Amino acid sequence: MTTREVAKTVWAAALAAGDVAPLVRRHLSVNGSALTAGGLTLDLNRLQRILVLGVGKAAAAMARAVEGILGDRVTEGFVVVKDGYRVETARIEVAEAGHPVPDTRGLEASGRLLTLAASANERDLVLVLVSGGGSALTPAPADPITLAEKQTLTRLLLEGGATIGELNAVRKHLSRLKGGLLARAAHPATVVTLALSDVVGDALDVIASGPTSPDPSTYGDALEVLEARGVLERAPRAIVERLRAGARGAIEETPKPGDRVFERVRNVVIGNNTILRPSVKVYADTEIGSGCELHSGSIIGSDGFGFAPQADGSYKTIPQLGNVIIKDNVTVGANTVIDCATLLGDSTIVHQGVKLDNLIQIAHNVEIGKNTVIAAQAGISGSSKVGENSMVGGQVGIAGHLVLANNTSIGAQAGIAKSVKDEGQRLIGYPAFDVKEYFKSYAIFKRLPSIFDRLSELEKKVNGTESGGVGNP
């Protein structure tokens, strides 16, 4: 297998794992003749065409999810992705291009996107799929700037440490597509953009340089970026001249909030800068916050272990109808499993900042407080609640329906069989052996302090008798 084939295989696994389809399905659905896209309901019978455009690393995976929902209702489509990020689609064409430095393939792809958008009329729906990397993948330099000049500037800004926001402010003012200009090309069609965010704060104008979003930045802002990053004197002359011309009003600005081109545009963030590694499985209705990282093999939202004993000695599966909610900045280790809640409307909840190691089992309806850390091979039984800022060691077992107070610290291989009411407790122990012998031993164990005291008293008496001795005859 070639290096390229390996890369494609790895990415295919990652997409199957991180599966963007549930995110797309949550915001795109068909019910009879009603199409709901990004919260907007449209009558399919009144739509002339549905055009699908896409930019970014996940655009092909998103396109395939759209095809699964709309099928042959998709009239035509074109998306561009980073090399190695292609997946198979039926009706929507997929192209690859350079990232992070734009190339001629991206230039050609940008032209295709603009042409397709410009072909739309007021009876068409233009569905735009946006994800991280879309900005570099769609170089559409405004005349007379060349692609080579944009490539030079991109390299200079990257070397200068420019942020994604700074890069995009510049790109938008050198482009025919970015900064709301794709929406301008598609006007007066209805435009719905489904965006996977790769930026903190999920700013729509920053994700892929906001091709369908109002642009709050200006030519003056772009000039300031070049100056702040020390590249103004080294940037290609055509770029500097364009930015200066725009700053003095000689070139039309990108469309701003309130512009009429956005009257029939809806932009929706369907997911954000959360990383799902290869072979992650995320079940339907799972909610995952921003800034999370789910490592390979983790399973989120599975049914878990729910069975009811029957009269004949067999077991019947109990339907698991709830979901899992993972808040912001959570890490889930490899092969960790988080089961969904049992009842519809209930949730298994992992709060903000929780860090879960590898091979952890979290059962239905468990709630883990924010900033809690749990080491490998721990298991938490159903409906237990672990408090905030707690630490759970490796191979710890926590029984079901317990409540552990905030700031609880549990040593490795401990077993927790009852609730911890007082904050700040440090617990360890609980070796496992036969349950009858355990309760006998535990009864003795509880008496050890008093037995020790009695032995000490006896020892003193014995020693006293020996030292005093028996009188000599």
C-alpha cells in the first residue's frame, strides 16, 4: 500500500469514527415535502434545484451525509477537500487541493464553486458545507493578484505567527469568494450554510473565512495585520496596493451585516473544534461541546448493560432511550465507554474540563462533576454522581446510585460502596474476596482498634507482673 493509500485509509477510518453524519442529520431532514435545513423549513415542491457546495477537510464526509438525507433531490454539487480527505459520494463531485498553502487545484475549485453559486436563482436552494481548512483550499485571488503572490503572502504570515483570524481577515480582502462573497454570488437564492467550526468561539466569519457570512473586518484591518506581523515591506506589491486602495474606498468592501445579500442566508454551526480520533463511535442524539478530544476506540452513547430477569431465568434487554452530554474541554481516553441514560429525556453527563483516561467504563445516568480526573480502568456504575474537582485512581470501582462529594480523592484499586458526604475526603482500600468471608472479616476489622487497646492493657499488666516478680523466700 502506498503512502497516499495509507493516508486515505486512515482518514476514512477517522471519518467513520468521528462520523459527521449525526451532526448533519440534526440540522437537515426531510418529512414528506418539507425540507428542514438549519432550522429553516422549505417546501420541496417549490424548489427548482438543490445545489450543494462545500469547502474544508470534512466537506466530502458532510456531502455524503447530505446525499444520505436528500438522495436524488440533489441536483448538482461540488466540494473541495484537503489531499487524502476524499470519501466516496454518488451525486456530489469531490476535488482535492493544497492545504495550508493554496495551489492551482484550489484555484480551479474556487472557480467551480463561484460558477455554480452564480447559476442559482430565487427558486433554488444552495446548501453550503463548511469546515476547517476551507480558507486555504479556496484561493480565488481578485485581479490582478496571482495565486503565486497569495502563496507568498500566506507563507510570510504563517512564518510571522499570524493567527487564523488574522490570516482570514487578509484572505477575505484578496478574494472573490471569501468574506460573504460566495453568498453575494448566489443571491437571490436561498442559502443555508452548515458549518463545522475549527476556531475558538465558533465565529462564522472566521470559519473558512466566512464565504456566506457578513464580514466585520475591513481593508484597513488587513493592512494592520501585515504591519503587525512584519511582512508589509516584503509582501507582493499587487497585494499591498489592493489593500491600500480598499482602505481608501477605491474598491468595494466585503458585504457587512445588514447587507441585502444576507436576507435569504442562514448560517448554522453544527459542530466545533472537537477532535474525534480514528475509530471513535458516537451514537445518535449525543451532545459534545467544544474543545473536546475523543481518542481512538472510545464509544459514546452505547446502550450499556441493562437487562431485566424473567420468570424463566432468562434476561430481557431494557431499552436505553436517553443520551450522553459531554460539555466543553473534555478528554476521553482510548477505548473508554460512556453509556447513554436509560429513560428518554435523561442524560449521562460529563461536565466541563473532565479528563478521562483509557479503558474507563461509565454507566447509564452517571454524572461527573467539572474538572474531575479519572485514571485508567476505573468503572462507575449506573446513576452515581462524582463531585467536582475530584481525583479517581486507576482500577477504582464505584457502585451504583452513590453520591461522591466535591474534591474527593480515591486511591488506586479502591472500591466505593457507599456515598461520600463530606468534601475533601481521601479514600483507599477494599480488597475483593468471597462475600461471606468479607463480611466476617470486616466485622473483625472494625473491632481492631478496641482489640488493640485491650491487648495493650493486657501487655502492660503482664509486663508489670513479670518485672515485679514473686518475692524471694
